[in-house]
Amino acid sequence: MYAWWWRVLPGPWWVRVLISLLVAAGVVLFCFTVVFPAIADHLAINDGTVDGQ
């Protein structure tokens, strides 16, 4: 998959690295702004099992 990605990208190696970093940053941004808030209600991260009494 990574070899395919590298072959598909245009330009010299530094342009390919820059494009790859921008795409990776876009995927991370998409996950933090869309995906994670959408699934947060279905996760039991804040449900503690120890009472504070």
C-alpha cells in the first residue's frame, strides 16, 4: 500500500513527503473533529467502577 501511495504521488521525493505529511495531518484532524466526537457516546471511558464513598 505504501509503495502504491509513493508511486501515485507526483513530484520529487520532498514533494511526496510534504503531501504525505499534509494528508496524514488531515486524517488526524478529521478523526479528532468528526470521528471521535461521533463515537464518544458509545465508549465507556468516563464510567468509573469505584465509588468515591
